[in-house]
Amino acid sequence: MIRTIVMKFGGTSVSTAESWATIDSVVRARQAEGLRPVLVCSAMAGISNRLETLVDSARDGSHEPFLASILEEHRRLGQALGVDADAILAGEFETLERIALGIHLIGDASPRVRAQVMALGELMSTRLGAAWLASRGLDVHWVDARTLLRSDGRHLGNEARHFLLSSCRYDPDPELARKLEPYPVVLTQGFVASDDRGRTVLLGRGGSDTSAAYLAAKLQAKRLEIWTDVPGMFTADPRVVPEARLILRLGYGEAQELASAGAGVLHPRCIEPVRAYGIPLLVKDTRRPSLEGTVISDEGEGQAEEAVKAVTLRKRLALVSLESMGMWRQVGFLAEAAALFRSHGISIEHVATSESNITLSFDPAQNGVGDEKLDSLVSALSEICEVRVLRDCTAISVVGNRVRRALPRLAPALGAFEHEALFLVSHAASDVNLTFVVEENQAPHILRQFHGLLFEELDESETFGPSWAELTGTEPPAYDEAAWWCRRAEELLVLAREHGTPLYVYDEDSIEEAAARLRELPVDRLFFAMKANANADVLRVVERAGLGFECVSPEEILHLERIFPGLDPDRILFTPNFAPADEYRFALERGVHVTLDNSYPLRRWPELFAGRSIWLRLDPGQGAGHHAHVRTAGAHSKFGIPREELLEVAELCRRHGIRVIGLHAHTGSGIFDAENWARNARFLAEQAALFPEVEALDLGGGLGVAEHPGQPPLDLDEVARHLRAFREERPGLALWMEPGRFLVASAGVLLTRVTQLKEKGGHRYVGIDTGMNSLLRPALYGSFHPIANLTRLGQPLE
Ligand code: ADP
Ligand code: ASP
Ligand code: MG
């Protein structure tokens, strides 16, 4: 008997004429190897989502546009393939319209009806593909998957699970093999099966992989190939981390862990059927069919030295926190809570426990849990304890054998959790999975950090291949080609020749543009935090742009006086930290705005400030920013007067006739959270109740500047929107800000010359005539500064 090979093609692999041409050629190549291809196909990319929307929108009759776009998409593919979609899919189009109308009339859709609609996606794509392959002379036999896969009926008691998240038996099925034997090529649908009453059921979103694995097991295939839009399983989702490395081989167990933890390229349920019969599983890229991809087999099982294989993300998890005093003394509490999850058909993923709290996570989508079911679970749990639910959390998992060993390498990234919310940590007892459940918006950033620490330095090996960026040539640009220094590269080279290197060069227009953007913010006054750059010419541009200056030392004030004789002291802020009495005296005599960030000077040298107007820098209690070293608020920061001391400070000021005319808060550097400054404003405005003479609030600086090419910039319009909302709440208070790097970060370059080349330990080193003496930020803050070869801009690196 000819051995079968099962080949599954995912959504993007069946959406274009080019992909179908690849399918045609790989099918012929497998036939040439003496195998019988059984093709399992998904719906076209995006169609399953649109079918879901169609069902939801049909309830109130607003489904027309979705219906039209679904039909349109199939007509477009038909046209590209040169086959008549309207004729081939007449039956499916008609069914779709009829069911949508039915849902509208009834005003609801049962899981059973939803399954019927969703199955049409796969039915349509395979009908079109089969027609085209036949037109190419391939002897292909289209089979309805509902005649091949039968649901095991495990979830009959739960309608949603039964129809939408079914599973099937996959014992070897010689009868089925015999039935398919006459056909050289079989083409069927993924995702779709039938129950014992012949009704359509689905295997869960992304379930086509599982259909293919079931068929591979039933037909005892020689291997299973999963064709998709990435050339294998990677050390992280390559669309989030382009540096992710191809995993060349994996054991079934590890592949299972990776898929369950969110490596979305494989459906978690597709491993077990092939593992049970030792059928090798290959992951291949339809757009790059010649690439090797990942091989999953028992040969890969546990043999690799490198223990950790990947970092993965799982989004949209729900977190349920159960709070009850002394719950451990209550025999059976955990069993009672678990029984409620069970009776709601929910399987739990992670658990963390303490004396009075149990926190559990689960995936609502994989459990068929909608709002209603969640509400019912919460009200049942509320009978036994206090319940809190957090939705849309993300789990980041580090996956691989002996994962504990990776902990020391992760240490630098764990610092982030000092400030970011960390809802749950779970270490699998089998030591193959370490999971951190965090807020969704923090996840990609943490994932990239983890990945960098674990994988980016690894040499190629039997396990780890090239990166996604290398494989696909989609290396992100090394720098932003629209940057001023790219346009003016020739001038920069002349400057390097004239002045020698290393040389700092600043672009006036960039500073002016940044200042113009800042002037659009709804704030009354802007001060340049001159520690960001005290170059005299830079300061002149800033001064011309109408900004004042924020200084932290008398020397900075003197520097300003030398450059701008007669500069109005009203344009200078003095915001020092732990300054001696002399420095305050100096600043007060100059008549600049003086800010105190500690109560000590008020207690020790009240006479210095008596009768004067001053500002106070407060600690809002929570820092922000791109690196722990630049977070300038919170319990672990030396800056600002803590809230607890404000009563005492107010009393000291009253006693010595000191007028507090402004309050200040600066939370950190490199902040991309657009609400940060409005939050500072609200905090300061609240504290102003203690200081009736406050006229203005200084919201600090720290406006983030994108480092990496392609990184989204801080949304200044959004910053402005939040500030406007605050101004409406508190119209009486003037707002000041003191940006530093925002004005100059993109305006400067450091020109340097290559001095020597060296090769050592397989690495190439390029020596230059500067170092951390002139650019400290990468070493100090781990910050990124792109490097470009100005003499060969735009040319590929050798
Ligand atoms: P298909 O429609 O072919 O089934 P999927 O979208 O289900 O494709 O799976 C492929 C996607 O899986 C990739 O485009 C990639 O973004 C995502 N993915 C997530 N994690 C990984 C990983 N570790 N390795 C490779 N791909 C991953
Ligand atoms: N088309 C289905 C989905 O998008 C199944 C699959 O593609 O695997 O979920
Ligand atoms: Mg998939």
C-alpha cells in the first residue's frame, strides 16, 4: 500500500494564486517520492474571523457588509486562479445568506448554527482549490471532512464545547485508509468534523492543525507537514521578535509545551496524535518552500544541550482571584472552588496560592466562556469567598527542559517587575515552564527583553538555526532613513574631515521642530532641562524657540548667564537635589525659581527661605521610565518630598512665612505612557489643597523618544488630550513642563572613525576612536543608539 503523507495548509497558504501554485508543486514532489498526499486546508486568511463577525452581526441584521466582503474575497481568489467562484460556490453562498437571514429573524445563533456557518470557510476554500488543481491536470479528490472525522462526543453535556471545541478519536483506521486508497490526491477541510448524529462540529479556532494530525494518525501517515506563513517554530513569535531563532528540531514533549504556552504556529492539540504513533511533524513555509523548517519527532526528545527553547505569549487570559481569610484552615475550600470551575466547563491553567488568596488563570476562548458564563462563575464563587476578575491578561512563558537554570540569565529583565504589574508567577512542577502573567500592554516589551537575554547571543547549533530576520531578509532597518543625518551624510563627512573625530554634531532644525511640537501642548510654560545638553549653540536654539531653562547646579546658571547676559531669571528653574545651603542662597539671590525636594532645608535653614516664594518637588509615589536608573519617583527613588511629610512641610512654611507658589513632580525619563503628565497634574492639584498660594504645577519632563527604527513615537496628541481634560477640571492652575532629551535626542550624532578590525572567537570586532567616555547611555541604561557607516550609507553590510 502506498504510504500517505498528510499536508496541512493554513489560511495564508490558501489565499493567493501563488500559494496554490506552491501547493501544486509540493504535491507533485511528494508524489514523486512515492507518497499519497492528503491535503487538509484552512479557510482563506481572515475568513473565519469574518464569519464569526457575520454570525454576531446577523443578530441585529447588520451583517450585509460582512457577507458581501466574504463573497468578494472568494470571487477575488477565483479570479486569480481563473476559476468561476460564483458557479463553484453557488451552494455555499446561498447557504450563508440563508443562515444569516435565519439568525436575524430569530435574533440569536446557537453554537450549532455557528458551527455550520464557520465550517463554510473551509468548505469554500477547498472547493476553489480543488477546482484549480484539477484544472492543472492533478487527479485530486475533494472529500467532505465530516465523512472523515467523527467527534468523540466527550463534551455532549456542554453545547458550546460540543459544537465549537470538539475532539475526535484518532486510532489507526484501516477502513478509512482503504476508502481513500483509490485516490492519488485527497483534498479536505481542516477544523471541521461531524458528531454521531451527522451534525457539523468544529475543533476550536486554529484547529485545522489538529484535523491534519488526527488524519495522520488514522491513516498512519509517513509524516505530517504543517505549511504556514513562517518557516518553522521559532524561539519567539518572529512577528514580535524578528531576532527570534529557528528551532531546527524538537521533541514532541517540548513542542507540546511550546504550543500550549502560546507558540501559535501549532494548535496545542495537534501534537498528541502524531506523538502517539511516532509520526514526524514538519513545519514549513509556503512562501519559502525550500527552507528546511522545524522537525518535531522523538529524535529531538530531550537530547539538546540547550535547555530553554522559547519564550511565548498567550493573550486574553482571564485571572480570577479568590480571597478568603484563613482559607487553608477551611478543609475542602480548594476542592469546592475547583468544582465550580469544573461545573462551568472551565479548565484552569495556572494557580498561585497564599494563606488568604488563590489566583487562577484560564483561557476564555479555549473554554467557550462568554460574558454570561463568566458572570455565572463569579456569582457561584462569591458564595464561598471574595472574587475579583481581571480580563485580558497576558502570560509570558519561558519554555524548555530544566527551565529553572535560565533564571539567572533572566535576572536583568526581572527588574521591570518592580514597577510593572505582575499578577501571577507559576513554575511548572516538571520544570519545563516558567510563566509570568502581566498586563497586556507590557507583554511585548518584556518578551523582547527575555528573548534578548536568552537567545540572541547563541551560536548556531543543531537546535538553533538562523534568525527570522536573516532567513527572510526582513531585517528591520538598522536606522531611520528619513533621519536628518541620512539626508546630510555628505556634509557630515566633510565636518569629520575638517574637525577630526570623535565629533558631536547637532542639527538646529531638529531642535526647532521638537520645540514647535512641544508648543502645541496645552501648557503655559516650557523649560529645557539643560542637563540633557548644555552645548552653547544648542542652548541658543532653545532660547530662540522661547523656552526657559531648568538647572540643577549653580554652574549651570552661571553657564546660562555667560551665554545670555541679562537673561530674565524668571526663565530659570533651579531644581537641585541634596544641594548645600550655599547653593540655595546663590539661586535665591539670583531671583530664579527655586524648588525644594526635601523637608530638611526647611527644618535646618528656614531663615534662608523665610519670606520667599518657592516651589516644592513632590514624590507621587510611583515612578515611570525606560530603565530602573531613570525612574525618579517612588519609594526607591531619592527624589521628591513624600506625601506623608506634606502636612509638616506646610506647617513649616506657614511658620516661616514661606510662600509655596508651585508644586512639581517628575516621574522619570523615556516615558511613553501618554497619560503620565495628566496623572502628575491630578496628583499635584490634590496636594495643592495644603498650599493655598500655589499658582502653577510643573509636570516634569521625561517625554519618551523612540530609540529603535520603526518604534512608535510618544503620541503627543494623546498627551495633549489628557492635559486638556485636566485643564477643564482645574482651569485655575498654570501648567509648566521641563522636557530635556525630547528636544535634543534626535538632533545629535557622534561621528567616529574606524581604527582597526579584529576577529576573535568567531566574532568580528570593529574598533573606533571613541567609547563610553563620549556615549555613556548604552552602558549606563542599556539604551540603543543606531550605528551607521556614513561612507557606505544604504549599502548592505558585508
Ligand atoms: P496558519 O493560518 O497557517 O495556521 P497561524 O497564524 O495559525 O497560521 O500560525 C502562524 C503564526 O504563528 C505565525 O505567523 C506567527 O506569527 C505565530 N507564532 C507565534 N509564536 C510562534 C513561534 N514561536 N514560532 C513561529 N511562529 C509563531
Ligand atoms: N480557519 C480556522 C481558524 O481560523 C481553523 C484554522 O485555520 O486552523 O480558526
Ligand atoms: Mg494555525
